[in-house]
Amino acid sequence: MAEIVLAGGKGTLSLHAGGTLHLIWVPGSILEAEDVTESVLAMEAFSAGRKLPLLIEIIDVNLTVEACNHYRDTWFVSSVAMVGTTYIDRVVAAWVLRGQHSLQKFFTSRPAAVEWLEDLSAPDIVHQVPA
């Protein structure tokens, strides 16, 4: 698993063996447009032109208007699971994800978010009855 530190330590981005991007913002962080730009560039580098699923943890994170707008203007993932624990986290997630055309959902637990992303990327299994 590759991992890099973002925005002067405000977050980390990793690419898991299964092909899921995992972005964790440190609780209490205030994200500016520059921080979001750095995370988007890192996601582009990790994805190498592929549309990968993304898990973002935004627990107790504040985003400026410019940061939210930048996320909305530069989305390029196949699906997004956002994890937060408060009503404010839910509002932030709704604002960031508004207008996106990828599959998206808000969760209050990381395991539930991971399960949802894995279910989306699991291949369809065709059951055949022997003749």
C-alpha cells in the first residue's frame, strides 16, 4: 500500500491493493483550496487515468467555500464513500458531493463504507446449473 502525507500533515492518501483510494483528513483540520488541489493531484497520480473508488474520512473537518468548489469541479472517481460522525460532517459531505455524477454515499462508520465500495466493485457472479 502506497501512502503520502498531504497539505503539511492535514491528511494522508493511500492506494490499497484492491484499488481503492483512501483519503483521511485529520480531525479539526481547516481545508483550503490549496489543500484540496494537492489531494486531487495526488489522487490523479495514484489512479493513473483510471476511475477508482474513493473513501474519504472528513470527521470534524472544515472546508472553505473554495475548497468545496474545487472538489466539485474536479471529480474523476468511480464512486465516493464519505465517512463522518456528526450532522456537520453530513452537511459538508452533501455540499462537496452535490452535482457529482459518480455513485456516492455518506456513512458514519469506516467498515460500512468499505463494504459498500467493495460491493460496488465486486464482479457479477453468474450461477449456472449443470445440464
